[in-house]
Amino acid sequence: MPLFSLADAALDRSVVLGYTRIGYRLREPHWKPLPERLTGAYMITGATSGIGGAAAAALLALAARVHLLARDRGRGEAAVSELRRAAPDADVRLWLCDVSDLGDIARFAEEFLASEPGPLQALVHNAGVFPAERTETPQGHETALATHVLGPHLLSLLMAPRLALAGPGRLIWVTSGGMYARRLDQDDPEYKEGAYRGGVAYARTKRMQVVLAELWAAAEPPGRIVAHSTHPGWVDTPGLAHAIPRFRTLVSPVIRTPGQGADTIVWLCTATPPTRVSGRLWHDRASRPAHYVPWTRETPAARAALWDLCTGAAAPFLP
């Protein structure tokens, strides 16, 4: 194994070094440049600020057409205005959609597909929540599960024909390194049992995202759609500051910028290597293990149960 690969793996296992700007700066000199210019359309959820906003700005700087999905009109319009201030010719369009609400996803998809006939190069599932208490969506699903897993699965199914036109289109789930501490829960996916903790709900649904990307990869014929997950490391975002402010203060000297956190998302959207494989977990432009300890590994039955949960929830909203 080349010396850099050994050092890179050591950074990854160290967590503190690998997930901070230290790891980013050590790895960045070894990366190839992104394409100078893009063609085609890209869709990002949760792009009104933070990592999603930075990913949108980077794609627009490469002349891509970017569709932003936001559940709040005011925040969405403010994000678009900011992007256009940075790039006056930016080809960006705002769509209102609450990705935790399966009915709203179906409404949005019908509107989008009727007005945007071309291929979709990539769909980035970036929207995230860190619930303080257990709440349910209009369909009766726990909010973190719906936002991170069920909604993205339905949106992926509805956008799949447009992604396939890109040959291959790219599905990207933005997960979290916190998922490494959790195993796939097939017995209580809606988190109805025990004391509800937002951090646990977040981490376990982030584990589900990694598995769901693998399941999508297994289900898709070669050359049609590739599916990947990526975690950005520790990034200074409004969500982090709100959800776990003490942690953000602790790591503030070495925390990553949103642009650094978004880099691998943009790379997955635009570079050639991610089209040659599917179902991988990525961090800092390198494929990473999905598990570091044996007790987080899921069984085939648990994987099948997750797919059944997602497809069952989506079925009433498919055309």
C-alpha cells in the first residue's frame, strides 16, 4: 500500500485528526482538480445553509444548473439571493418541498417532472434534523426517520427515471460519522420504545442511510444509477451549533468550514471514479469502511427489513 494510503487510513482511524480540518489539509494536496465546467442539472435537499449551501455554491461555480429544495420559502429565497450575489449568472432554481412529508414529496415531484424534462446528473440527500423530542410526520413516521431515510427513498424513486437519463445518474446520501457507533435497528425503526434521545435518533438513521445507499446500489442495473453515501467530518454548520453547542465549542479550533465539508459531495457529483463503483461510503474523496467494530454489522434480515420499510412507506405515493 502506498505511503499516503497508509497515512490516510491512520488519519481516518484517529477520528480527531481525520474528521477535522487537519485531515482535510493533509489530504487535499493529493487530490486531482475538479472539472472546470459542468453541464446538466443537480438537485440538493437541505441547501439553504451549511454544507448543502456550500455544495450548491461549488456546483454553480462550475456552471451547473442547481435545483434547491427547501421547506421554508423565506430561508430558501434568502439562500438563492446569497448564491446569486456570489455568482450573478447562477442557474439556480428554488423548489419548496418538505422531505419529511411523503405527500409533499409526491406533490413536488409531479410539479418538477412536468416542468423539467431533461436528465438529472445527481440527487444529493443533505436535509437533516436533530430532534429535541419525538415527533411524527403527517404520515405518522418518526421525524428523523422520515427526513433521513423514508423521504429520500421516495424522492429517489420518483427521480430515478431522470437520473437514469444521465447514464449513470448519481444518488448521494450525506450521512454522519456518528453512525459508526450505531447498528441497524430492525425491531424499532420508528423509535417508539424507550426514552427518546435526539442524538440516538440522528445517529441510527444516519446508519440507515449508509445501508440504504448499499441497497440501492445492489438493486440498480449497471450503468443506470450509482448510489453512494458520504460523511463530511466535523463541520461548522448552524445545525451543529444548535444541536450540540458544547461539542462545537470544544472542536472550534480545528472544525471544518462548510466548503471543506461539501468538497466530497461535489467530487461525488462530478468526478469519474464514483461512476465506476456503487454502494460505497466516502470521506475526503476516499472510500471508507462502513464499520469499524463487529457489533455494528447488520444481518441480511435487518437489511431486508430496512428495504421493506422504505418501499412500503413509499408505495402509496408512487404514480
